[in-house]
Amino acid sequence: GEEGGVRLWHLVKANEESELPNHRKGSVRERGGERAKAIPEIYLTRLLSMKGTLQKFVDDLFTAILSTSRPVPLAVKYFFDLLDEQALQHSITDPETIHIWKTNSLPLRFWINILKNPQFIFDVQTSDHVDAVLSVIAQTFMDSCTIADHKLGRDSPINKLLYARDIPRYKKMVERYYADIQHTVSASDQEMNSSLAEISRNYTAEVNCVVALHDLYKNNNKKHAHIITALEEDSTAQKMQLSYRLQQIAAAVENKVTDL
């Protein structure tokens, strides 16, 4: 590299003025900011070059996230089947609606957080430049999960233009991912309960169950009456006595909180 043996690369245009020493910023402004003005064509060439370097890594990442070559987590299959059942039950036939449900519940709620914040699962610290790159990749992933076409023009952000040609390919990957999950063997309630019980056993010592349960209860408590009514009217919930069990849990939580 250059100074200090390190050279920073990025997928967004750097602010040249911010890198200048304080005593030079004033002179740049006095000259009308000529040094700070960048020729878009030059930066676009650099960005395209950098995108080409990262392309395989981005493709591998999206493939890993959107692959069903290995069995998907049981919870994902169970929840996606639940969404399909709800659509059928309420006569929702618009495929875009169901696609949006699944997108909002997994890619945009879970994977986007991981893409933008790798420190959540890895022992790493991200610099401002790396954070900017991850934001571009995360935005590309978000655009790939939508069905609607994004109309791009000359005034569109450069980071969106960078992956404009790749997004249709990524969109097909998302659609295939949802379709593959839908065609796998359904998970029964028994299998799901067994899986959750196993997870609970594996992490009993690492999670404060009372605190976690209380947080869930606070969210439930806001619409407790509506949830109880819905459970009492649902035939599947009636068989599993979910309304009664939820009220038991609520009473247990209240007792725990009182004891604390």
C-alpha cells in the first residue's frame, strides 16, 4: 500500500475534503472546492473495478443465504408453511403479498442485520469504509428481495446503478429459494415442539429465561385480549389449548416479576 502500508478501498465515493488536514480545508473552500469536486466518470470506473473484485464474494454470500442444498432450519420451513396456510385461509391469492410476508420475516428482519452488522456474530470491528461497503451490499440484497422493478435513471444513486444488472439474477435466486422451501416436506407441530425443546436444553445455561419470557410477555400484553380471543376462535389453537396455556404463562410471569 501507500502510507503506512494500508490502502483503503470502497464501493462508495469518498469525501476528499474530510481527508484533508484542517489548515488545508479552508484553502480548498476558498478556491471554490475545486479539489473536492470529483469527475463522476473517474469514480465510476474505480467503483466498477472494485465491484468486479468483490463480485465473487457477493455471489457466494447470496448463494449461501439463498441455498436449499442443505435442509433449511425447521423453524423457517414451519413459519413459511404457516404463512402459506394463512394466505389460503384468508383467500389471498396474490403471490406478491405472500412473497412480501416471507421477505419481511426472514431476509429483511434477520439477514439484513447480519450483513450490515457482522460484529453481531463475528469478533470483528468494521471501519467506516467497510461499513459503507456492507451498506451497499445490504441495499442490493434488499432490492433483490422485492418483486417490483426498480426504475433507474441518470439521477439514481451510484450504489444502486452498480448492481443494476445483477439484481434480476438475484431476484430469481430469492424466488427459487421460496419455491424450494415450499416444496419440501412439511414440518409437523410435534417436530417443531421437539426442535424448540432441544434448543432450550442446549442453551439453558446461556439465556436468562425469566427476562426473555418477560420481554415476550410485555409484547403480548399490549394486545393480550385480542390474542386470547383469536386463539379461542381458531380450531387448531383450540386442540392445542393455546389460549389456556398462554394465560398460564402470563400468570407465571406475573408471579416471577412480583418475586423479583
